[in-house]
Amino acid sequence: MSLDISTKTKRITRLINTSFKEANTQDLELILAIENRAYTFPWTKQKLTDSFNNPNISIRLILVNEKITGYLITLHSIDFIDILNICIDPKFQQQGLGGRLLDDFLKRIQKTEVKSVLLEVRVSNVSAIDFYKNYGFELLDTRKKYYSNLEDAKILRLQII
Ligand SMILES: CC(C)(COP(=O)(O)OP(=O)(O)OC[C@H]1O[C@@H](n2cnc3c(N)ncnc32)[C@H](O)[C@@H]1OP(=O)(O)O)[C@@H](O)C(=O)NCCC(=O)NCCS
């Protein structure tokens, strides 16, 4: 599939001063605070620390007026990337910021060898599944009792070429 990256960026955020940068360990506590606000089953501090220490993992931040409001955590292999976590601070959700973060990521991987993007999402996370489907992600598989609370996971894939 040829990827249409004509920006899906939404109305309100066009007017907001947003920027992107790679995270460093000094950002860990702010990321953890957003993680705890956004998820019923958040990542632990140890899992985030391990991500910072893994050279194959990238943590990209989205900032609004220079304040961290969300992040995208990706695991890079040779020709595919796993989205491990995408999260926007709850009070900033539904304003197009998740879309901007994903747009930024998809634009950057256009210049690489990456052929597909994979992710797992809880079957109950309907809004996130809708969000991904808007970007062309398709259902690849379902993993039964994938999560620690025994919830199933949907495996979604976006083909880049
Ligand atoms: C999933 C998530 C990252 C999406 O980020 P977001 O910033 O809320 O998403 P966006 O605002 O870019 O888009 C989502 C939907 O919000 C709505 N929306 C976006 N901007 C809007 C606006 N200005 N006014 C009204 N509705 C709007 C739209 O329905 C949009 O869907 P569309 O693309 O069909 O228009 C975010 O909801 C989140 O962090 N969820 C909790 C963590 C999570 O579950 N992550 C996924 C784990 S797999």
C-alpha cells in the first residue's frame, strides 16, 4: 500500500504550538506521570527505564508550548517497527495530537527501509483501534489472553510498501 501521509492533523492543533523531540532520561518522570494518568494498566518505571536503555527503542515526545503532552515508543528491527506505546495526556486527547505524533513518525520512516509497522492493542481499547484504523492499520491476528489480566490483544499492521 502506498501510504498517504497527507497530514490527518486536526483542526484545533493547527493553532497550537506543537513540536517533537527525542526523549532523554530526564524526561522519565514526566512520561511516567502521563502514563499513570492515561492507562488502567500503565507501564512501570522499570519498563520505561529498560526502554531508555535499549538502543533499538526510540521514545519520541510531542510537546505543546514546550511541555511534554505525549509520547511514541517504538522498537526498531531491520524492516519493521513495533509501536510499543503511544499515549497522549488525557486532558489533551481528542484534539489531534496523537495524529500529529503518528504523522511525524510515519513521515520519518518513509525515508528508511521499514516495510511495515506492527502493534498490539487491547480488544477493549476501541478508541485506539479506531484511531489506528483511520491510518490504514489492518487486523493481522488476535492473541488470546495476551495481557496480564488475560485480556486478548489485536495485532494490527500497517504496510508501508
Ligand atoms: C489513542 C491516542 C494516542 C489517540 O490520541 P488522540 O490525540 O486522542 O487522537 P486524535 O485526537 O489525533 O484522533 C482521535 C480522534 O479524536 C477525534 N478528534 C480529533 N481532533 C478532534 C477535535 N479537534 N475535535 C473533536 N474531535 C477530535 C476524532 O474522532 C479523531 O478521529 P478521526 O481521525 O477520525 O478524526 C490517545 O487517545 C491515548 O493516548 N489513549 C490512551 C493510551 C492508549 O490507549 N494508547 C494506545 C495503546 S495501543
